[in-house]
Amino acid sequence: MARENLTDKRARAAEIERRMFERYGEGACSLDHIDPFTLTIAVVLSAQCTDAAVNKVTPILFAEFPDAYALANAPLARVEEIIHPLGFFRTKAKKVIGCAQTVVCDFGGVVPRTMDELTRLPGVGRKTANVVMAQAFRDAQGIAVDTHVFRIAHRLGFATRNDDTPEKVELKLLRIYPKPDWLFINHQWVHFGREFCQARNPRCAECFVADVCPFPAKR
């Protein structure tokens, strides 16, 4: 594929997004949740493990500690016991309890609705805040760059070797995609990454965007 300018990338991105909508619609969040608080906790727990694993423990966690007030006062040992299968359970237990305590003490038990306030919560970085803003509040202020989005952005030629952090990749995507699409990119690309653009064995021969993808190792 010839070297692209920003206009060309935006045109190709628009076509890719059209096809993503055809296949995945707006995309569905793969973390089970009930409200903004349970979503926030689920995303914090999902670090370095699968969403499927998180979905196995959160029903137990939220049955015992259904809101910020309950989790803020939860015994650390009990939270560790519940989330033990996820790995890094001691660190995560402290983060989710601390997150709940901050929501209670600083925000009256209600998850805040701005990026700056969300990232004040223990365990909540920009990626988590982006997910919460888009999924819970339908107010995308960025694009959550997880491992799927990071990988796919590079394969699609929207990020380069120099874009070696999620923050750098996000800045590139925000220039290429119009703001209305920011709501959907993460969920759509997670589904796409699982179905076609896997890390080790991408299914390029069957991929519905292969003809507009410059991935050099395309199969």
C-alpha cells in the first residue's frame, strides 16, 4: 500500500468502520456490569487477565458488595478470597476497595462523569476511564487502547513503530477517526481481534477488511 497522508488514512478508516458496523454493530461490552460503579470495578479487575475470568468472579463480588458504600467497607481478606482466581489479587483487592472509598468520600457514592475525576480513583488510568466514559455515560473523550486496539492499530497502519505506548496510539487514532466513532472503536476492535486479528494466528484470508489492510505479514 502506498504511503498515505492523513486524508487517505481517514478515508480508509471510514471504510473500515463502515464494515465494522456491518459485522458488529456498535459492539457490546464483554464485561458484565449493572451500573457505572460495577463497570468501573470490573474494568479495574480486568487488567492482565481475560474478561471471561472477570465475569466469573464479579457476580460473587457484587452479590456481597453491590455498591460503593458496601465495597468501601469490605474486609480486604474477603475481597482477596473472591478475586483470587484473577491473579494479582492482593493488589487488585486494595485498588477496588480504595476506588470504592474514594467514590464514597469524594463523590458521594456516585462514579464521577469526567476524565479528570475518574482518573483520581485508585486503579483507574486513562484506558479504564475511557471505557467508563464511553460505555456508562455515552460520552467518549478518547479511545480505550487495550492490547487488541494497540495491535490492530499497528496492523492497519494507523500507528507506527514509534507509537510504542497506548497513549501514543490513542493520539493517532483520535486524529484519524471522527469523534462520533470514538464510542465504538474499542468494543468493535475487541470483537474483531478475537475473531480475526488474533496476535499469533490472524485469519487474514477470511478477514473482511483484508483488502484495505497493509499488514505486511498478511496471510
